Amino acid sequence: MARPKVLATRPLFPAAQKILDGSCDVDYWTRPESISKEELLRRVADKEGLVCLLNDKVNEELLAAAPKLRIVANVAVGYDNIAVADCTKRGVAATNTPGVLDETTADFAWTLLMAVARRLGEGEALARSGKWTGWDLDQLVGADVWGKTLGLVGFGRIGRAVARRAYGFQMKVVYHDAARVPLDVERGFHAEYRELSALLAEADFVSLHVPLLPETRGLFNAKTFSQMKPTSFLINTARGPVVDEAALVQALENKKIAGAALDVYEKEPLINPGLKRPNVVLAPHIASASLETRTKMACMAAENVVALFKGRRPPNILNPEVLKTS
Ligand SMILES: NC(=O)c1ccc[n+]([C@@H]2O[C@H](COP(=O)([O-])OP(=O)(O)OC[C@H]3O[C@@H](n4cnc5c(N)ncnc54)[C@H](O)[C@@H]3O)[C@@H](O)[C@H]2O)c1
């Protein structure tokens, strides 16, 4: 029997390739640059499976160009790049990679939080510059992390993993989420629920962990920044468009907040030049980027594809209704 044809927009990792190559004929995009939209549409035309990254747009145009497509497997937990409803209409399964990146992403939210609080970027630049003249009493004094209040916006898998780490820093943890969790779960994480405005008024560090949805796009804007403490910091490892970047630049310029640490941006890979200031730590969307975790993500995507072609339910299917009709 013919093996299903699959397009992978990256070579993936050897362990994931082994899974995919075991049952599919895979066309890997191996050039150093990301696949262009035109090339993606051309190559996907005869494919039954697509393994894609979060910067590949899977929309009606792509689906129309790929009439044989049966599954789109994102190598990411966030899937705002995939029009899932359009996939469902065409009977195409969509999958993501939840759970395997929680701890690694939480580690990185903390990396950013501590870097911005303790002015690591500025310190590193000074240490490398040859201009450091020695220890001084008020040199690069930052803000304490321990004992402060951490505000989590989004208390799902990653938000909770971030909360767990705060205990060791003797921090108070408050969270806001569209759905309040049961009291015993709150107690387990030493976290208290707050309305968003109350959280913003109280938190010294506000860390974002919501998906990008119509309701969360621009959730952080001029109004929300004006509700934050002037000594507080924003940390964003969620998705860039959750923050109105122009409003963030204004808030930093007008000292409405003390600083920001960002992994994600509104128009990646472009970074608003107004964010390139000493009290902002900038990372190039690497929160889940440990070799172990990225390998697990790629393997999970590969397993979702193989499951569908073997007639099994893909473990991380986002639109299981397509399975009933197929
Ligand atoms: N920077 C990175 O590389 C990176 C890595 C992993 C995940 N992410 C992002 O982090 C997001 C969260 O991942 P997760 O696995 O924790 O997801 P999750 O689904 O477990 O948690 C998301 C939480 O946000 C809450 N939420 C949804 N809409 C909300 C709203 N309007 N207001 C308040 N809360 C709301 C949900 O109720 C849920 O508890 C992903 O969707 C992804 O976009 C980024």
C-alpha cells in the first residue's frame, strides 16, 4: 500500500524523523531560511499530512491548495497560526503539543523575570565592555525578586508551573484566569485568585500565560498598563499580540511600569525599536527551546501524524469531531 505523503516545514530532530519516516514518505524543508508561503502552498498540494511550525499559517488558502490533506500537526502548544474551524470544515485533523513544554517554558519565564529584575542584560554588557571599573555600592542596583508578589495572567499548565517555582522565592502568588480553579488546587499552588484589575494593582511581576484568542489580543494595553504599579515588571512568554506593543513602549517611556522582559512580539521577527531600551530584556521566542523539550515536541507531532494514518485517534487532536465523519 502507498505510504502517506507528508510535508515537514523543518527537518525536525532525528528521533521525530525516525517516527515519521517509519510510516510516511516525508518531504522535509531543509533550507536554512523558513519556508515561504508560495513554497509551502506548492509543496503541500499533493500531501496528506503537514508537520508545521508556529510561524506557518494554516488557513483557508492553504487548505484549498491541499485537497488531499488529512492532518496538520503543529510543533507547538499554541495554535493561533491554525484556523482550526476551517480545518474542521474540510475534515482535516489539527493537533498541537500540550504538556511536554510546561516546565521548560516556566523555567524561561523565570529566566526573563530574574534577568529584568536584576538587570542582567546591562550587567553582562558592562562586564564584556572592558569599561567596568570595579564593585560600587549603587552599581546596577535592581529590584528584589524574593518576597515580592507574582501575578499570573493565565493559570493553565504553564502558569501553574511558573507558580510552583515562586514558592522557593517566598513570593506571594496571585492569578487571574477566565476560569477560577477549585480552592484545593489554589491552595496546592499557594495561589490566590484576583480580578485582573486587582492583580495589576498588587503584583510586582506580571507574567502572561494565556493563549492568543480574540479575547486576549491586546489584553495588555494603555488601560492595563496604567493599572500596574510603577515599580512593576511585565514578562511575556505567551504570544506577542496579547500585548499592544505601542502601548507598552508608551508605558515604559512614561514610567508607568519599571521594565519588561519579552520572548514574543506582535510582528515576529520584527521588534519595535521602542522596546530596545536598557530596562527591557529581549529574547527571540526561545521559551521552549531546550534540546530535550523541542525533541519531545517534534516527536509528539510525528506521533499524532502516524496515529491518524494508522487509523488511531491522534493523542493531541484539537478537533476530534473530524474523526467521527471520516
Ligand atoms: N514563548 C513560547 O515559546 C511559548 C511556549 C509555550 C507556550 N506558549 C504560549 O503559552 C500559552 C499557554 O500555554 P498553556 O499550555 O499553559 O495553555 P493552557 O491552555 O494550559 O492555559 C491557558 C490558560 O489561559 C486561560 N485563559 C484563556 N483565555 C483567557 C482570558 N481571556 N483571560 C484569562 N485567562 C484566559 C485558560 O482558562 C487557561 O487556564 C500557549 O497558548 C502559547 O501561546 C509560548
